[in-house]
Amino acid sequence: MGQGFTVKASVLQSRSQDASDLQEYCQAVAVDAVETLAGMASSAGHPGLASALTDAAGRGDKAFGGMLTAYGHAAKGLAASGQTYANAEQTNTARAKGIVDPNSLFLNGNG
């Protein structure tokens, strides 16, 4: 028989928020980086350097876009998994209550 592991829905859901926070931070860094490169390109005064900086800004924008997508996907996946585990836990708890009725453990209601 395989060995199991414990999953806590609340931990998955809190990690979803962590991933969302990282996504927001990444977006702020991306905006600053791309704007800085674009600003440097416009003030470079040298066509080759301006072109290289503009190219770097475009590549940075694409790279950060990929990271933002990945963080968003991770956050949604963690939230969905957390909800799935929470629902399963509620279902199992309800079933267990139906199987073992504490009132039926004693005959004639005597304790």
C-alpha cells in the first residue's frame, strides 16, 4: 500500500495568494524595467545603442509577460486545488456523520 500525505486546503489557498502577490510584484518590476530601458533608449543619442535598448525593452516585456502568466496560472491552480480538497473534506465529514450517529451508540438513550 502506498504512503499518503496530508493536504490542507487552507495552505493551498494561502499559497495561491502568495503566487498572486508574486505576480503583482513581478508586474511592478516589469513595468519599471521596461520603462527604464525605453527611457534610456530615447535619450541614448546613439542609434545603435538606442536600437539595442529598445530591443532589450521588447524582450524584457515578453519575458515578464511569460512570468506573469505562469504566476497567474499557479495561483489559479492552487486556489482550485484548495477548493477541491475543502469540498472533499466537507463531503467526507457529512458522510461520516451519517455513518456514525452519536445518538445511536446507546440503547434507549441511556448513557
